[in-house]
Amino acid sequence: MPAVTVVRAAEVEPLVRNDGLRVRRTVGSVTGFAPLEQAIVECPIDAGASASVGDVEQTLFVLSGRGTLEVDGDVHELAPEVGAYLPPHSRYELRSAGPEPLTAVLVTVPEPVSGPQAGPSVRRLSDQDPEQATAQREFRIVADPGCGLRSATHFVGYIPTQRAPDHFHTYDEVIYVLDGEGVMHAGELSEPLSAGSCIQLPARTVHCLENTGDGPMRVVAVFRPAGSPAAAFYPDGTPAYTGPPDEQQDNET
């Protein structure tokens, strides 16, 4: 079984494609984690890069820079904290408009679940409603089955300056720290975290992501199978967050 792993994106040597796109493969097959692939992609200033999704699903979350995403003939504006869902077999082009490179977190979901295929979606984080999770934590959904992403949930989590009790999830997850400082605790592992830290978190791993900074920590993550980010359990299997009745059902699945 793969272990919890923390990788610092800035320390990963980028692969530079012929079109100039820089790809840092952070967690996934490079770290022995099959359920999800995470990479940081950087499109140079005033340049474009094309790709085909293939028989997978992908999510994109812009970290910095501005530009456009053209997917299946439709053009969408990109800016920091804009997320996109890219369905199987779609073709897209990223284009940076300057004055800095367009940088984003790209997550690939291999072997997506079968079902009707929706088109791509592009959503601004600030347009999504905040929802409650354990230990006064909040999250905003970027993409899930409600907007076409069949196999996973893509969200941004807000972690307050307190340590939550150890817990586990029934899903596999990849995480990118947007801002803040903290520590990932899992068994004997206590790994410092800061902006740019990437985490692979296998299902049912008892852990705690502690915020040790002065303000909220934010992370962007994708987990599979799809569900609620609030679905967490204490080591004895007791639900860590009951919430309203509809979320209780999510926690029980």
C-alpha cells in the first residue's frame, strides 16, 4: 500500500515540451500512487500549449497568471483561482496572456467511472458557496458529478489555526498547499508544509493536516471516488462530522 508522501513542487525538475510547456510531475505514478496523478504545469508568457485528454478525466486549477483555455472550440478566460473540468477525449489549448507565465495544478483521474459524458466546465472559486466540515473547517467545491466530473471531487479547503483530531477518509486524495504553513501528521510522519507542498493521501490513512501558521491555510485537492470533503471518520470508525441530514448520508457512504 502506498504511503503518505509530501513533495515540494519547486524541487521537482520540470519536463519541458517542444511547445515550451513546463510540467512538474509531483505525485502519482512517480511516487507509486495509482489512483490519481498530480502535476504543476507552466505555460510561458504569450505562448500556447495543446493537449488531448485521452481516456481519463482531468481537472485544472490556476495558481497564477492569466490567459485562456480553449476546449472543444469554446474559449474560456483563465485567472488565479479559476478551475476547469476536462472530460475524456476532449482537446484543449492553454494560452498565457502575460505578464507572467500561466501556472496551474493539473490532476488526472485514470480509469474514470462509466456513465453519460458531460461537456467541460470552467468555474471561478469565488462563485462557489462555502460549506462546513470537521473542526470549523470549510470547503468550496470546484467540480464534482454535479458539473460533469464523474469520478472525483475537486475542492478548495480552508484550515483554521488549530489541530483537528486524527481521522481518515474512505477516498484517495492528492493535495496542493495554496498558502499557509503546517504539518502533515500520519503515523510517525510529521512533515512540514508550506505553499507549493504536494501530498498524496491514500484512502483510510489516519492523519491530520495541522495549520501551524498565524492565519488560515488553504489547499486545493482532488479525491476519488466522488463525495463530500466533510466525510471523515475517527480511527474507531465514528463519523467525525455529522452535519445536516443530507451530509450525514454522505458520511455514511
